[in-house]
Amino acid sequence: MRSNKLTAIDETECLSPSQSPENSFLQPSQTKLTITKTYSNKGKFMLIVKGYNLQFLNFNRKKTIKFWRCTNRSCNVILHTNSDDTFIRFSGTITVHN
């Protein structure tokens, strides 16, 4: 399994003030967010962020933003990156899973 580490600064804002602490994946942070590029067993490109595996979902209409979803189907987190796989923001809600 090959992997490359990227570093981005997490500059997201909370989706709502009522988010609970277990949703810290989406919480703003002054620490650097580490994004690891890797490949699945089937050879598909994946990202690993804070221990969460994300797989490519789709592009926006202009093909400038990539959307990545958590591999756990019950988790509704979507990661947004630019075409160079640099972190932009998170959206959705996360469920607790390991």
C-alpha cells in the first residue's frame, strides 16, 4: 500500500453551535490537518484524515473541487479539496465510528 502525506491547515467553521464534542472532526482547529494519500485494496485512490478513510465521490460542475465521502456509509461527512487534493473544508455530520 503506497501513501503520501500532505499537510493542510483546518480553517473550517462549525456547522452549528450545538455540535457535540464527538464531532471534533468538523470543529475548527489551529493545528495542522494531515491528509494521507493512499490506495485501496482495489487500487482506487483514497485519502486518510484523522483516521477516517475517504473515497472520491465526484467533482463540482467546473471540475475545480473534488468531493470525498467517508467509507463508512452511515457517516455523512464530505471533504472538499481542490484539484491538487489540498484541503478546503468539511461538510455534513459525522457519526461516531472506529
